[in-house]
Amino acid sequence: MKVLITGGTGFIGSHLSEYLLEQDHQVFVIDDLSTGKIENILHLKANPNFHYTIDTIMNVPVTAELVDRCDVVFHLAAAVGVKLIVESPVRTIETNIKGTEIILELANKKKKKVVITSTSEVYGKGKNIPFSENEDLVMGPTHLGRWSYACSKAIDEFLSLAYWHEKRLPVIVVRLFNTVGPRQVGRYGMVLPTFVKQALSGKSITVFGDGSQSRCFAHVSDVVWALTRLSEKEEALGKVFNIGSNEEITILELAKKVKSITASKSEIVFVPYDEAYEEGFEDMPRRVPDLSRIQSLIGHQPSKDLEQIVQSVIDYQVSLVRT
Ligand code: UDP
């Protein structure tokens, strides 16, 4: 099969490219390198089934050509990372909404299947843990930049499902929960690569707030596996799926775990949210997916526990220092 991955040089996109090549698919990537990195795909360039274009998906003629060539599109190109989102809200909103509009419109011309990657951020301040796909989405006020990301992704979801209902475009919407692993960088605010980098360099490990907020971390290899299996299922069309892990850990416990696995002397410090992000920043106290819908369709079970996940991030960062 011929597969187009938008955002294919990013953290998740590059792992998806690698996995699909291993499955003997032809992979086409488009990425503007805004947050992706060419280093993430260097090892794939020699593969004759791998093709990449460095350009933005907003360049419609280029994107149209790629969509036409492929059988399925994994749309991963998006503004990512809470830090980036808070700092560059215009870019976030425009990239997420315009980019998805373009992909859906182009895919619709020849009814190409599209997997739209949304985010667990859309559950916002919802309190019904675990979050299931039909849950209400509870957003915060518009003056807080963080919510622009959740709302822009919710619009993407509405538009995708509208294309399915009104035009019978085959779409699948996935809400990715916290995904971690090699190649993820802390530059855009993600917690695990940040903690690992701090621990390895002996710098303070910065826990935002009091560290009682919790998350569930899935390894990117499990996420990529789930994305691929879902894309093959006829029953997934027109539906929304949570993808992630439901093994919950508080951020303070995570900091302690990273410190202990790396045998680091770093101290753990607490940074108020206002200082870490923006004044009035609202964090989610808990975020746990209900995985029953995806499990009943593809039997998704995580292959790695949290220790192994943390270790894989450490190994990656150590390998970067060595090269
Ligand atoms: N966080 C932290 N220290 C950091 C970066 C993040 O304590 O250096 C916290 C952040 O406030 C949030 C959690 O870790 O509560 C997960 O943050 P991330 O940005 O990785 O993902 P989110 O779940 O917020 O999208």
C-alpha cells in the first residue's frame, strides 16, 4: 500500500514511517520541519520505498499530488506541545485547522482514507475518569492559550466526522494520550524527555505545580501499532478512538522514578504553573483513557511497562550524547 504521513519527520511520524516500511508499504512523508527533524528520518532515506518532501501541507499543489499518489493518509502534521501552544497560539490554531481542512478536502476528491490524529487535550477539564470517547468535552475560557489547542483539535474532529457523514469520506479519528519514547524532545514542553535530560545532566528536575497531577504514558511503538491496526478496520470508519496507556502515575512519582533509574543526584524542585507557562494556566489534574472501544476492535495491549518506557528514553538520550 502507498501511505502518506503528514508530519512524518516528527516524533510519532518517524516511528510510524519506520513501522510501515517494515510492513513493506511505500511511505511518502511531507513535513515542513517546524517541529520535526531531518535526523529522525536519516536512517530511512536509503530505503527505496521511502519518499519525503520538505514542504508545508499548506502548499496545496504539492500536497494534492501526494494525496493523489497514496491510498491512505495519516494526518499527523500539527502544532504540538503545551509550551509551544501557549507561546504561539496563532500558529497553533492556523496550522491545526487550515492543515486539516486542506487534507480532508484533497482526500475527498478521490475518497482516500484519512486517519486524523486528535488529542486527549480535547477532554479538557472533564472529570469523569476514565475518559470515554462519547464524554462531554469541557473547555476553559478563550483568554487562556492552552484551550485554543483543544478547541482547534475539536474542530478538526467535527470537520472529519462531517466529511464522513455528509460526503462518505472514509475517516478515522484518534485521540492520542501522552505518548513518549525515543526521538521525543523536551523543547516543546513534554515532561518525560525534559525530566530525563535534567536528571542526566545533574540539573534540577522541574515539577510544575505540586506534582499531584497524573498522566498515563504510552510507548510510541504501541501507539504506532494501534494506529496501523485501526487504519485497516472497516468498522473504525467514522468513529473516534482513544489511543494510549491507562497506567497512571503522578508527575512527582514520575520525577522520582526518573531520578532513581538514572541514579541522578539532581534535586526535584517545584515550579508554579504561572511561572512555567502563563498566568492563570490551568492543568488537568488527571488524564486516563477508557480503552474499551479500541481494545474491543484491535485487542490493543501495551507491550512495555513504565520502567521500560522510561529506560528507552534514557537510552536514546545517552546515545545522542555519545554520537
Ligand atoms: N510538566 C512538569 N515539568 C516539566 C514539563 C511538564 O511538571 O518540565 C508537567 C505538566 O505541567 C503536566 C505534565 O507534566 O502536568 C505533562 O506535561 P506534558 O507537556 O508532557 O503533556 P500534557 O499532558 O500536559 O499535554
